[in-house]
Amino acid sequence: MKIFGPTLDGMEKALDLRLKRHALLSSNVANSETPGYKARELDFAGQLQKAFGVPGSASPTLKTDLRHMDLTITEGEHIVLDSTVQPGADGNNVDLDISMGKLSANGRAYESAAGLVSQQFKFIKQFIRRGG
């Protein structure tokens, strides 16, 4: 039995994806001077839809028999090359200013989601104290 419901489950998934995106964006910043490096991005919306089983998105595959192949999603499948910036003469397409902006925005989104989770736990705590 799930005691927290879909809201906290969704926030957990969103926080996990924000954390993965943060690591990816940090890698882009760290490699901004590496010749030939191609910036990478997380398909955040697609992965969130997949996590919630939204119709039209690639839903998780269920393995109903031990003889079936394991088709679960691997860790790297949600990473795509970011082609929004043209590569420079050295083949690197990381724009440090854009990458830092994305990193900052992602950090704010993570903090916002974490604040919502904290608020949900406060509501649960109040509910328990009042004998709900």
C-alpha cells in the first residue's frame, strides 16, 4: 500500500530527473574547452511522461514471463546530443554562458520541487498530529 500517493511519487521522479540533468549539464560545463566534445541534454519532458505512463509516450515494458527479453530502459537512453549551438573550429559545441544558464535554471527548478515535497510532508505531519 502506498501511503504518500501520486503527488509525492511524481515529485520523487521529477527530483531524480533534475538531479540527472544537473550532472549532465555540469559535465557540459566541465568540457567546455575539450576539443570535439558535443554538449548533451536530458529529454526531461519525455522521461517524465514515460515515468508517469502518459499515453503516447514510450511506456515501461512489463516482463510477464521469465523467457521474455528484458526490455527495461537503460540509464543512458534519455540523453540526447544538444545541437542548439553550432560547433566551433575545434568541434566543441558547448556555449559556456548558455550552459551556465541552463544549470542555474535547473538548480532553481530542483529547489522548487524540493520545497513542494517539504510542504507535502508538513501537511502529512499536521494530519497525523490532528489524529487524521
